Amino acid sequence: FITSTTIPPGISLATFAADEDRGVVSLDWSVAAGQEPEGFHVLRSLSQDRGFQRITAGVVSGTETGYTFTDYDVRVNMVYYYMLEAETTSDTFGPITIKVSPPDDFTLDQNFPNPFNPSTTIRYEIPKQTKVILKVYNLLGQEVKTLVNATQQAGFHTIIWTGLNGAGNAVSSGLYFYRLETGEFSRAKKMLLLK
């Protein structure tokens, strides 16, 4: 009884690039024409030649135009090295490197989703270490909940509001405001809770 196993030919990358925008790293790559690997794993390290760890939970599958992976778990002023590992052949590619830059200005983004139920995400940017206060207010201007009251490093920050007040009780449907304050910046935006 003889068994034969077909070993797939090696994979060749046509492109492999990294881009950083607003604290998020995007990796884009494509394979040589005629190749259709089952997918790739993405590996990341803080060193060019060691310590690479797989950061994908599963296989990154591609489309006709290529492959894309977005890394949200990065910090500003850090240099990251990325490699790819083909699922079927275990061929590896890279590393490529990218530095995550701090934001240029203070920014308070619109929450998402909006309207929301039961929770929403608020994202903001601070260009340097500073004291940050982020609070939610009702239409009467009364404080509903303090989401952040701390000194934070420069970077891109995200917080989730679950529609609870400071006592831990669910608030009613309606229009709310959230305000970001630092020593140099103050901005408020509206959000709508629908139940």
C-alpha cells in the first residue's frame, strides 16, 4: 500500500506593504499570478529578527485583488515589524516595518454607532501626555457619567459607554452630550440613545 502526498509549490508574494493612519496599521499584500494559497497568518514583533508572535486568530483570506489585515492593537511612537506565513506551505515573508506616529492635534470623533443601543464607542486623539476628562451630560447639562478622569499618554484612545449613569443604572432614551476637556482643548458632541 503506497500513499502519496502532493506538496504544494512555494508561494511568491507580488506585493507586501504597511500603512499607518490614525493609530491603526493596515497591511496589504498580493501573491504572484496563478497562485491561490488558502490564506496567511500575520506575525508581529518589536524586533526585526526575533520574537515574532502570531496576531491573527484565524487565517486571513484574500480576494481577487489581494489580502488586507488591520492591526488595531498598536501604540504610538512604537516601531513594529510584520511577517506573513502562508497557511498551506508555511512559507514566510518579511519582515516589513512601520512606526506608529502620534496625532498632530487634539480630536474628538463622533461616537459610533449613533444612534446606539445599548452601547457606543467614543474615540479621541491627544498629541501629548495630558490630563483628560471625558464626561456624558443630559439635555439639562447635568453630568450623567464620567468616562475618563486621568492623565493619558499621547495617542489614539477609545472608550465604550454602555448607557449607564454614574450609579450604574441604565439611562433613558434620548439625546446626550459627551465632552472632552484637557488643559488646551474642549469639545462636545451629541449622541442619541434609542431603546
